[in-house]
Amino acid sequence: MNLSKLFASVQSKALAIAIGFSLLVVASPASAHHAMGGKMPSTFFEGFLSGLAHPVIGVDHLAFIVAVGLFAAIKPQGLLIPIFFVLSAMLGTGIHLLGVSLPVVELVVSASILLFGILMALKSSPNVLMMLGLSVVAGLFHGYAYGEAIFGAQTTALVAYLCGFTVIQLVISGAAFFVGQKVMKGDFAQVAPNLRSAGLVICGIGAAFLASNISSLILPAPKG
């Protein structure tokens, strides 16, 4: 093997591992994410800021949004994947606000990250219709988790929150789509030959969150 290609391959894998490790260090249950430090948003600005921040503060949500954006880059009509996810997330938040309960939300959120990471790391993944279905299911649970931060807020803050998390998710997934397309075209070939390395990173994040959530169910933290 050419030494320069070998070095580039090792460098790419080392970068992926380093990124994954740094994200895993800050991994924590999604229910802890709150842009207002636990305070309920009461104004339009606070609601919008909280909506913008929630998917970014939560490494689990952020990893999944990046994953759907990358899948959009590798599938025909793939832009429907993040759009369906975002719309479904809004529906999931609405379900929470209506007081309807979904089971094991955090487990499903973390399992969805792991699943999408695995699918991205494979040489072939399900067709776009299957990915749309998976995105819709995942969106319901991610959106339900988003709703925890705004449950009980007044209408103005609530609408602003929905606008905020919708905008930031579309921006992040759009950026991931752009980068994914550049990688697939070879524009970033010196960084990674394809998106499988990103899939491995996302897979690691999902596995870490899933293990954390399972352990918290088996061994719940003592109440103070």
C-alpha cells in the first residue's frame, strides 16, 4: 500500500476516534438538557433561545440531526429525511404537551442514534422510504424529549420554542447535507474517503447514551 494513502487512512480514523471520544466524555441523559438552566422560558426571546439551544446542548440530539443530514446527502431525494424528522419532532413535542405518554423515551432516542450510526457505517443501507419511516419514528421520540423543557410554558414562549428548535435542526441537518455531498464528491477526500467513519462516531455516541440510560434504569440514582 502507498505510504501516503496509509497515513491518510490512519489520520482519518484517528480524527474520527478523537471526535467520538470528546463527544462521549460529555454524554449525559437527554432529559438534563435545558438552555435556561432549569428555568421555564416566559418570553418569546427566551422560548426561541431555548428552542435553538436544546438540540445543540444535547449531544444525543445533535448527533442524530447530523446523521439525518448525512443520510440526506447519500440518498436520492434524501432531503426528505431531515424534513420528515423535523416535522415528526414537532408532532412529538405536541404529543408531550397534550399529556400523552410515550414509553422509554430516552432509550428509544439513544437507540435511534446507534441504529443510524450502524446503518451509515454499513456499505449499503435501507432505501429512502425505509429511512423516512425510521426518521418519523425517531422524530416522535426526540420531539417528545424536547417537550420536557417547555412543558407548562405560556403560548408565546411555546410557539417561539417550536420555531427555535425547528430552525436549528434544519440549519444543522442542512450543513451536514452540504458537507456530506462534498465528501461524496471527493472535495474533502483528504479528510475521509466516505461517510462510514462518521457513522462509526455516531454509532459510538449512541452506544454510550444507550448504555447510560440502561444503567440508570437498572441502577437508578439515589434521591437526595
